[in-house]
Amino acid sequence: MDLGGVFLGLLQGIAEWLPISSKTVVLLASAYIYGYTLATSYNLGLSLQGSTVVAAATYFWRDLVRVFRDMWILRFLVISTIFTGVVGVPIYILSRKLLEESLNSGLLMIIVGFLLILQVLISRRTKYRDYGKTMERIGLRDSIVFGCVQGLAAMPGVSRSGVTIVALLYLGYRLESAMRLSFIASIPANLGATAVVYLLDREALYRAPTQDIAVAFIVSATVGMATIGLLLRLAARYRVKLTAGMGILALIIGSIALAMTPSL
């Protein structure tokens, strides 16, 4: 076995929780490492979403237990997942066709970066730093908005974590609450994404080395748990700096993707 699976697992385990589109990062890496087409690499990236389910479910198991006690969590997950599917499945089907025509996946990541930087400027201007809504206050409207925005992540170049965190920040939530809601919602969303890939395009998954996918899955789940913990600790202490840092990172990775995609 070469180190391709380990490398892809590291990328997925870190990028999934940052606003840099893990699908795009894995897409570009697998295209260069294995020489796959963009469409096949895209499906490979989506297939690794199952590892993020393991990471998030393990880290947030106490919150998942609360689903049976606190109805707001159950309501949020059900509503957001329904609207994610309504928006995301058509986008996924369309994206597969566009990728065959070499759709450039960096532009939307750059937009997410600009929105994060803008959020920092707004928060400084309004002196809104340590205040905002907590995750327990999410209601019907915000759950619907969250679900629709999360569905956009089926498009290459759109970071699920990035767009959902940005949406919640602009809806007035604290960074730590926005990140927790985004990470918890990744569990049903990524389960659905994995199921959609298997049902609609399972043959694309068989083109990838099975052993490397298994290694990438394990590495991604392990690294993902560590990344979640680190980001939440940073969010609690360095809200503005972390938001700015994530915005700059999205701009950099998006620019790299914008430059690299045409050559694939």
C-alpha cells in the first residue's frame, strides 16, 4: 500500500471542518495522485464523508443523546436535513454533469473566504465580539435557512462547514455555537451524501483502490475528532482571530483550486 490513502485521509479529516471544501481538496489531490477524472474524484471525496460521520458522532455523542430529551435538537436536525436533501440532491446531479466539462471549483470557496472576512469587519464595527445567539435558540426559520445553505455544499467548491458557519454568523449566532451546530448537522447530512453517491453513481466508487479508501476512512475519522476539538477550543477563546484565519485560508485554497482545476 502506498501513502495515498493516508494522505487523502489527513486532508479529509482536517479540511471537512474548515471553510475550504474538503470535496475540492480531495478532488484535486486524488486527481493528481491517481489520475482520476474530476467526476470520479468528486465521487471519491463524497464517499469519504462517511468518515466525518464517525468523527462527529463520536465527538458529539452526548449531544446526540440529548436528541431524546431536548426537542430543539431533534427539530433542528430533522428540518435542516430535509431542506438539505431538497436543495442538495438536484445540485449533486447537476454537478456530476458539469464536472465532466471541467467545472472550476475554486471560485465559490473564494466567495466563502470573503464572507468570513466581511463578518470580521462587521463584528469589529458593531463591537459584536462575545455576544450573540447560542445554539439552543435556533428555531424553525434558522433551521430552514441552515438546511438550504447546507444543500449548496453538494456543489464542488462549496465547503459545507464554511457556508453553514457563515450563514449562522450572519444570523447572529456565536462562533462556537455556529460551529457546534454545523458539526452536529454534518452527521445526517453526510450520511445522506454517502447514500446518494452509492445509489446514483456507485460504479464510480469501484474505480478507486479499495484498500486506500479504507485507510483514508480510518485516518480521516481519527484526525477529524482531533480537529473538531481544537477548532471548538479556539472558537471559544479567539472568535475574531479564528474567523479571520478561516477566511484567509479559504481565499488561499480557493485561489489555488482556481489555478489548478483547468489543468486537470
